[in-house]
Amino acid sequence: MNSLSGSLSTPLSDSLSATGETAEFAAVLERAVAALKTAGQLLLERYDVSARHGDLDGIVRAIHANDEAVLPLVEQPLLEARPGSRWVEDELAGGVLPGGEWWVVDTAEGNINHIHGMGEWAVTAALVRDNTPVLAVVHVPLTGDTYTALRGRGAFLNGEPLRVSAKTDLKAALVGTGQAKPGETEEALRRMGASVTAMLIDALVVRVSVPATMQLIHVAAGRMDAFWQFSDVRSGLLPGALLVSEAGGTVTDTDGEPWSLASGDFLASAPGVHTQAVDVLSARA
């Protein structure tokens, strides 16, 4: 896969619009949005702002309970929306997928926030064809907002076009990163910490939070200017990667090289600050 910039930087003949698939995928997108909204409503009913978990066992049980409750509402509807597609069982595992079409879904992106009564969580889905994201939906139940993208057809918030930031100076940029998952190696965590320090020096403000998708929708909407992550967590990156690229952003690894499911690092940014962000992350992180 080539780097993602402005749109997926592959030949026009590979885009949905050029192959006559736009209407077909638009119908899949509509069904995906409906499924995620249904799932989001259930999560909203399970949401408790006063929730507090006292130990790790309670946290793990609550996370699994959310996933188990939501999964039946999205798995079958999405598979039926795209006959022949398959389901990625472990949305956290990185690396390339076998050929064909795969659904990469997070039934509760930001689950840790949801179960602690915090606000940043969503339901997300990406349809990946031959390791290229072609469709993305992010539904945020607390606000009712739905972010969508089709490859080559743009990114949208509630039907209105999204556009990344026009900033050109990293010194004026709001950037972010976060822990991809529990259990990262000490080396990975130290690298993340070093990258935060580097960006604190060179950017305006650095946000460190989870989940990745909630920061990536801000990049796609132009509210934030860059997001990076030292991880290959599929579910947190794929929907956001397509949304940012279709909103005119640039998606690479942290060295500025083409990003794919085989990449270990991830960077999505407004084009005007991308080179500066790469310089900071590759030189000092």
C-alpha cells in the first residue's frame, strides 16, 4: 500500500468511483451505519457516569461484558451487508490480512472510558479489501455523531464533508498520541514517552489519551493537527486512517514512509505539518 495523502494514493483505476462500485458500497455503508447506531444505543443504555471499578478483575469483566453484549448487533448485519466478507476475530492483532474483504470492528472503542463513566468512546467499523481500507464508520453515541468515509469519495460527519486543518506550522499545532493497549513493552512505552517530550518542545499542545479513533476523528475534522502511535492495533487505526486521508490528510508511518497493516508505527496529520511531525518523531523519539 502506498502512503495515504488526500485520498488513498493508489491509481485512480483502483478507486471505488472508477470501478463502478460507488453505489454498491454506498448501500453497504448505509447498512453499516444502521448496525453501528443500534449497537451504540445499547452501549448508551449500559453507560453509567457514576461507574467506578475498584480492581483489575472488575475492569476486565466490565469490558468483556460490553463486547459480548454488542457483538451480536454488529457481526451478522455487517457480514450480511457484504456477502463473502469475513470477520477479524482479534481486532487488536496487527499485521497483514489474507486477501479478500474483512470487517475490522471495535464494539466499544474506548471501552475503558465507557466503563469508568467517561465520555470518549464509540463503535467503529472498517471494511478492508486486500489490506486496503475502503469503508469506515465511527458512531459516537453520546453526541449522536456519525463519521463515514468511502475510498475515493470523501469523508463526512453526519453527511457534511470533513476537511483536515490548513495549519503549516507545528508550533501552532494541537497534536496527540496515546497508549495503544495494556501490556506494551517497556521499550515501547519509553519510546512513547520520548515522543511526547519531543512534541512538547516542538508543538503547541500535546494530548495523550485513549482511544486512538477519538483523536483521529478530530484530525479528520481539522480540530487536531496530528496523531501518532507506536503500535499496529488495527481496530483503532483503520477507520481513522481512511477518514483522515479522505478528508485531505496525510497518513504514513512515523518515518514518513508508506503506511500499511504491516507497519509498526502510524502518523496521521494535516499535510502542512506532516514533514515537521516526521522530523520530530524520527529524529528525537
